[in-house]
Amino acid sequence: MKPFVKETGVAVPLNRSNVDTDQIVPKQFLKRIERTGYGSYLFFDWRFNQDGTEKPDFVLNREPYRQGRVLIAGRNFGSGSSREHAVWALDNFGFRAVIAPSYADIFKSNSGKGGLLTVELPEEAVQTLVSRAEEEPGIAVTVDLETQTVTMADLKYSFQIDPFLRRCLLDGLDDVGLSLENEAEISTFEATRPGWMPDARRGPEPHGTVTN
């Protein structure tokens, strides 16, 4: 996955609490098997009318928020079902980080594995950032994972993050990438396994074949 070191971009205020994953990406769009193409479905029911026209009062339908890179939301963001598609939709739309007072545990875990940084700040700090982004549309916010800080104009906050997750995000390591860090050891182990044991490097043996 793409490493996350530092992101500077338009701050998008979403002053709502308990935003669940069905609101982030509705269930009717979960039939795709790819991880791409979900950006157009992000907050679909909030962004569009039944005839497909945009709802002008929703934040992502207004300039300059359309180009937002950092979403600032209320507490318990990502609650509801455990769909990974919610993370993919945010990422596909262009968001690199979310700032909120708290997150649903599964959404937070999925985000870390998908390269989306979830920053937790005190509710008062989040409300200050939301208000500033509403009052000054287009104001930039910088999320720096190396220094673990969020900066918006004269505002600056520090945040905590699990050290292992921080390392994975900085290095762009998902679960596959973490496994491949031990590729040499894995190859050595596979090369020394007894021949009668299954070999993951080969396909399944034809039906009825006996391997000596």
C-alpha cells in the first residue's frame, strides 16, 4: 500500500457523530470484487438525490471541499458493519486521513491495513478544527505521521498512535508486505520441507495423483 508520511490538503468538515459504514458506502455497491472504483459511491445517499443529481447542501458537493484530502468528523466514526469497502471508498475518493474523537474498532483496524490514517484527538480539538474548516473553506490541514502532529494555520495538536501501526503506515506495509519482509526465510523453509508435504509453490495435484 502507499506509505503515509505527511499529508497536506483541504480540510473537509463532516460535523456528524456515529457515521456508520452503510452511510460511508451503501450496501448496494458492495458487489464489486475489486478494491477500486468506490470513490463515486462515497456518502452516496448524502451526496445524491434519487434522480442522481447532487444535493447542493452536502459538503463534498461544494467547492473547494471536493478536493479534500483530510476528513474531520464526529465521534464513533465508522460504526456499523465491518465492511472494508468503507475504507476503500474514502481512499478512492482521495482521502488520506480522517480526524475524529473516536472510531469503531473494526473500521480503525481496516483503515490501518488499507493505508488510511485514523487520527484521534480530544472532542474539543476536533470541534475547533471543524469550526475553522467551516469558517474558512479551503483551509489546509497537515497531518504528519513522523512527528504525530496535526496543524491547521495557528492550530497544532499532537496525537498518539500504536507504534507498530505507525511503522506499517510509514513503510507502506499491509499484511502481505509484512509477510514478504521474511521472504528469504520463507523460501529457505519451503526449500527444506520434505518432498511428501504439500508445496504451496505448486498448484493442486491432479485428482488421483500420488506424490512420492
